Amino acid sequence: MAEVGELAGYSRGLPVHYFGSKEKLLGAVAESLVQAYYSSFARQPEAERGLPRLKQMIRQYVAAAPTPGLRALGILIAHAAVVPILSEKIMELAERGQRTLEEELIAGQKAGNVRQGVDYKLVAGMIYSFLRGQLGFAVLNQDFDGKSVAEVFIDALDLYLGTPEGVKLPRAAVAVRSTRSNGRGKNMIRTTT
């Protein structure tokens, strides 16, 4: 903590005065990094609420994952697994992130670009888990092609969340459709690219 104060150009005791412990300082750093993401997202051209905006959020998060700030957040998230005070802050931030995704899914149902009947809490958890996994890979492997993986994930979201009239065949994934063609009345699966 004394080193932090010195490196910041303040007194050695200032970080302890403001934060009390290293873990609380790290929690404040995590909060600041998450807030920086939300601020940068707010500066983007606004997409339609719901599925279009969810896609925009995913793309921006994945694009930022290799940056030093989000890499640091990934390390803090991993560190939180063994530090209870930091874990509380990371869980608080995770709940905020999940609520943001839930709100977009609900807005998309109202706007008609997310199909009705979707379990928005479950889907928000799935999206949030995907983003955290992406961040983990970005921290561990600088050659990880997160953008391509994200596009496949977005294609899957299109298929799962999209309204029937809005569903398109995916660009990056293999489309699967059912046909009656074997003469015995059984459905056969045929894949197309």
C-alpha cells in the first residue's frame, strides 16, 4: 500500500487512509475498470434496445478484452476466488452486469426483437458467463481470436433469441434444418453451409 501511495505521487499512508486495505483498494480498481467500460459504451452510437444493443455490447467487450484495463480486471476476478473482501466487490459488479443484460432482454421483448417466453435471467447469465470466459482467454492467451468466437456466439443468440420473422441463417456457424426424406417418416438432419 505504501508503494502505491509513492507511485501515485502521494504520501505512503494515503491509500490506507482512503481504502483501509489492499483488498478494498483492488475492489475500487475493479469498480473503476467496469465503470470505464460502461462509459466507453455510452459514447458508442446507440443501437436499438434489445438484441441489436446486446450484440453491440458483446462486440465492444470482446474488442476491449486484450486492453491492459480489462486484462487487469480478469486478473482481479481470478484473485477474488481466494480473497473474500475482493469477492464481495466482484460479485456486486457481476450482479450489476447481469441486471444490465436482463434489462436489455426485457427491452428487446417489448421492442419485438427478442422472442417472448425467453427466460431473461437465464440468458443474461449465459451471456455474462460467455463474456467472463472471453476475458479469461484474453488474459491467458494474447493470440486468442475472441472476435471470431464472439461472432459465432452472436449468431447463436440470433437463432435462439430472434423472433421468427427476424431469424437469419448464421454467417459463421453451420445451419441445421430438419427434412422428411428417408421414406420411413423419420426426420433426418441435413447440414448446409
